[in-house]
Amino acid sequence: MAFKELPLGEVSLNPFTKLDKEWGLVAAGNADASNAMTVSWGGMGTIWNKPVVTIYIRPQRYTKQFVDANDRFTLSFFDSQYKQALSVLGTKSGRDGDKIAEVGFSPVQLDGTTTYEQADLVFVCRKLYADTIKPECFVDASVDERNYPQRDHHTLYIAEVEHVYQRI
């Protein structure tokens, strides 16, 4: 399967449904070693005069070490037929086995980072900023209590969207 680059201005999606309802897949690494995880929390927009995505990864997730070790990651979106595969990729750890092979995804390299040939839309992102969510910064403490009972606060990543690819 091949991808063609899309001008950023031609990308049309609803980030609220794309992330929350359809889910995305964050992947990082290279042809030698990579991992991926499903995400439903994130954002898309503009900051520092750059088009960006924002993703959140809990400290215990195996994919986090790949995102931390590399300058780039992908945020990929898939057709609804892959929803079950995304569920597996979001609930199983790559530490425990080859979950990518289990769901039948085929890794491909785009701009020096990993995505999967089954993806319909791929954002190649370059990290700009990372920080751990701080409990003391919550204005509404109930959000912290509800989402972080184990105190495993996400790392927030803001990344510039360098390229967007569509499967052809």
C-alpha cells in the first residue's frame, strides 16, 4: 500500500469524533524497533504559529519510551473495520508480545518514523514540548481525582504536524 502527501489545508476531519469516537494510533520508533498504542485523548490546532497535535501518554505505557527516545511520532487514523484491532492495541502492551502482528498490521516507515500500511490518514509529528500533568495545576480537582486515582499522570506532548499522508 502507498501513501500520498496531502497539503495541510486539504485535511478535513472533526477532531472530536476522530479522536474520541474513532480513535487514533500513536507510533514511534524505526524499522528496527517501534511500538504503538491507541489514543482517544488529544487535540489538534495551532500554537507557536505551527500546526500541532497534542497527545497524552501515561508513564506505564510501553510506547512512551519510544516517543521519548525519538524526535518524531505518527498519529494515524483507520477505517472503522480496524476498530477491534485498535481496541487490542490500546489494551495490550508491546512488552508482553507482538501485538502489531497479532492484529495483522504491517509497519511502514514515513519520514523516519513508523506507521502502518492499513492507516487511512497519517500525521507525521515532530515533538516540540513535553511535560507531566501536575496535580496542583488542576483548577477542578475532581478531574484529577476521577482520572488519576493511581496518580499516574499523563505526559502531555505538543508536536508540530510536519506532513500528512493519505493512503492511496
